[in-house]
Amino acid sequence: MLEKQIEARLVKGVKALGGRAYKWVSPGNIGVPDRVVVLPGGHVEFVELKTEQGRLSKSQLVQIERLAALDQQVSVLYGAEEVDRYLKEIANEIHTP
């Protein structure tokens, strides 16, 4: 499965949960995660998507470390199965008081 197909799967799944998965483009900041996921209840998370064989670049690793150092939630998902697992996990989080 292509990365753009994996990304479309995430966007569709997040929308079904009542949220948004905004494409993140930050000029001058290469390597930022692909999507900013915003869900009901104030849940915000940065998500980087890869194919099952994909690898993070050095700039992506740096940006993920920077976000984590700011206590931000960052997920790296490899392939459609991990996207599906992620969607199930966040569905449980937003529906559990």
C-alpha cells in the first residue's frame, strides 16, 4: 500500500471518530510529522505515516524528538494495520471517561 493510501485511511478513520487529521506543512521545518490529529475531548496528537518498509529520515527523527521534549504525543505508524490499530486505540480513549 502506498503512503498516500495509508494517509487517506487515517484521515477517513479520524473523521469517522468526529475528529480531523490536518496535513501539516511547516515551511523551513523539514521533517515535521504528516498529520496533526485533533479529536473530541481535547486529544491532539502528531502522526507520521510510513509504508511497512518505510524509514524515518534524520530530520524526521529530530522533529519527533523536539515535539516529545515539549511533552507532545507523537505516533509513527507503519502501514495500514498500524493505522487500524491506532484508530481503535484512540476510539477507546475518546469514548472512555
